[in-house]
Amino acid sequence: MEIERWERSEEISDAEKKVIQETWSRVYANCEDVGVSILIRFFVNFPSAKQYFSQFKHMEDPLEMERSLQLRKHARRVMGAINTVVENLNDSEKVSSVLALVGKAHALKHKVEPIYFKKLTGVMLEVFAEEFANDFTPEAHGAWTKMKTLIYTHVTAAYKEVGWAQ
């Protein structure tokens, strides 16, 4: 119940949805490179997150990570999931469904601690703000902050639903 109340107070307005979709169209045009940048920064800033990836958990060099086909594949997957959410911002059931699948897979199959989603979405906003500085206005930053919260809230709700125990 607490999550539902909190989501309502953070609802993304139609104008904010439009800003998110417009900004995302420019980001997604370079989805693999942007996704790789996000994951590399995530792993450099939070090296403990690499423990969930057997293929690149021992990589320290960002250049080596950038060349990793497995990392690139995961970057495309992450960006694809975000794309599905952005494309369906006007369909809250679809957004919930997509993010529930992501949350359940990461809780049950991959055993990833949910806090990493908060960290990853924070890194995502940092990379967007740097790589798309002209598009990432204060208005866009505010809208994307709500989007980041929406992603984290739905993913962690799925963790609670499956009875995640840390």
C-alpha cells in the first residue's frame, strides 16, 4: 500500500511523458553505445555489481569492458527494456508488466540485490545528462528523475511480490 501511495504522488504528467519520449528518441538512436557507457560507469562506480556477471566480473579495465560482447549484449537488453517502458508510458499496465518481469527475473534467477537498480538508474541519468547535455534540460532532468523512480519502484515491488529476502 505504501508503494501505491508514493507512486501517485510521483505521477508523471503528460508533458513530462512527452519530454521523456523526445529525449529518449535521441538517446535510443545510439542505444548500444549509450548502454555500454552506462554499464561501464555502473561497474566502475559500483564494482560489487559485477559479481552477478560471470562473463565480465573480473574485468577492471573500462576499455576491456567496452570490447566485451557479453557486456554489449546486456547493454542492448537494458536499453531495450527501457525503450519498452518509454514507448508504453501511457499504458501503466504494460509498464508494470514489463518492469515486474525484469524485477522477478533479477530477484529469482539472477539473485541481484534490488539496491543495484537504484544505483543503475542514477548512473543512467548521469550519462544522459553528460552525453546529451543540450537535450537534458532541467525540465528533462525532472521528468527523468520521476522515470527513474518509477522504474525502481516497480522493480522493487516485484521483489516484494516474490518474497525477496536479503
